Amino acid sequence: MTYDPGHRGNGRAPVLRDEWREPLRAQRDPLAEDSGRSRSNRDDHQRWRKQTWLGRFVSTYGWRAYALPLLVVLTAVVIYQTITGATVAPPVAEGEGPVQGPPTIGMASTAIIGAPPKGLTQFDANLPTGILPEGGPFTEAGARTWHVVPGTTPQVGQGTDKVFSYTVEVEDGVDTTSFGGDDGFARMVSETLANPKSWTHNPQFGFVRVDDTSGVQPDFRVSLTSPMTVREGCGYDIQLEASCYNPAYDGQPRVFINEARWVRGAVPFQGDIGSYRQYVINHEVGHAIGYPRHEQCAVSGELAPVMMQQTFSTSNNDAARFDPGTVTPDGKTCRFNPWPYPIA
């Protein structure tokens, strides 16, 4: 007789309990205590099915779900800049230019700016930094009248706020042959103002040189002037050779450039004479376009602000004796600098 293991005497198969009805599962490691792969939670699956596609995407990819859109945006920006050549302009470095705030363009004033302040009585005029150094000859006194040097230039600078027109003039009686003649002086003025390290680095400013043929009343006149006439136009309470800006000399705004300083320079300005001439142009024109105050040395050893009175000193201790209302005697000393924006 053949043996049937599923056969019982009564001819019926045994009834299995519920826990025995589950299909058999092989263990990955027969020796491990775990009886096999744990079954997934059906409730979690139900919640996952009910989520939006965005929720499922985040649940699936985690932090990568946030990084991917950012990477796509960054890639698009780089591609756009590559195609168009567009770049983000870097911020202007602190200390790069004048630090006294925005210019007061067009502000009406009759105050002389640039000479040592009047009424300063406790001052030693023999202070070494302020005296005129030895050097070439200059005209002591001119005729107190000026002639316009012929020549014009196209506009330089954007001039978003103001395009300044100016003339270049030389006092009658001043001999300019030793430094290139009248044209040499005029060329230095125009080339200095056109330099990108000068005031046109600021898009607010533009300059146009005009002459008698232009039919234009200039905003100011850059005038090479003898020391005796400068004393009349700038004052001489402190007996030092100075240049200045007088906004109402004979009813006309005039930048006085002292010929004595143009020829000999200044003791504290340690650069060559050409650099000093660039400095005095930028400094006095700075007054004319809206920077009335003088500056002091901000960081010892750094370049001096162009609106510091470098003709007299680059040291705050000395400068405070010339301008005690503006400069603090804090021991700081700067290096000479002819430019408003020296790192342009």
C-alpha cells in the first residue's frame, strides 16, 4: 500500500491554524535571530500615495530636492552672463574716494575755500611743512587780470548730475615759458580732469573745457595766478603760499592755482612736481564741484585723501594747527596722493 503523508485515517486533510497559512520565507542568514526581511508598513504606503507629487519628490530625495532647483537657477545665471557678457559691478572700496559724503552740487556760496582759515592767531608760520621749498623762479606779482588759453575739449565723464564747463586761464604778466608755456599749463589741467582716477570716476561728474569762442559762461575758471594776486583772492591771514577756490571773485567762480606752488611744490608732498600739480588741480577743482570741507588722514600709512591739505601737511598733528576745526591731532600720518580715486 502506498503511503500518503497527507492522508489521515478518516480521509480528511488536517486544518491549519491561521499563523501557519503565511507563505514560507527564507532567511538571508539562517543563523541570525531575525527571521527575515521586515515587512513594509502599509499605512506608510497609504500616506505616501495620498501626498502630492511635490511631497513624494521631497520624501524620496531629501536634501537633494532643495539643492537641485538652486543648482538649476545658478546654472541659468552663469549661462546668461556668459552669453550677454553681463557682470555684477563690484562695490566701491571703502576709502577709495572722498569720505565727506555726497557733493553739494550747485550750492550757492561766497565763502573762500582752500586757504588756511581766517582768524587763526596761534600759529607758527615757520612750521617746516608749510613753507615754500627752494626751487625755480616764479612771478611775484601779475596784472590781476587773466587771459583765456585757447582750446576746447569734448565732454569727459558721464555727468549724470552735472557737466561742468571750465576755462583755463593765465594771469597777465605771469611767465610760463619754464614749464611749457600757457598750452603746457592748459594741457595739464585738461588731462588731469580727464584721467579716470580723477573726478570723472564718479558718474555724477562730467567736464567740458571751453574758451572765448565757445559762447559759454563757464561754471569755474582754473587760473594760474601770481602769489600776490592769490593773497588778494584767497586771503593771507596765515602767511603761507596757498591755492584756493573763490566762488565769487569779481562775480566769477575762480580756482586760484598759485604759480609759486606750481613751480616749487610743497615740502610734505613727497611726490614729483608733476604729481603735485595733479594734486592741486584735483583738490581745488574738488572744492569747485561741491566738496567744501577738508579731510584728515584716516589710516596712518595709507594714501591721503585728495581733499586733505597736502600742501601744508600729510600729518594730522600738523594739519590740526592749520585747520583746528576740522582735523583732530591724533598722531596719524598719510602718504601723498594726487587723486580722488587712486585705485580706479
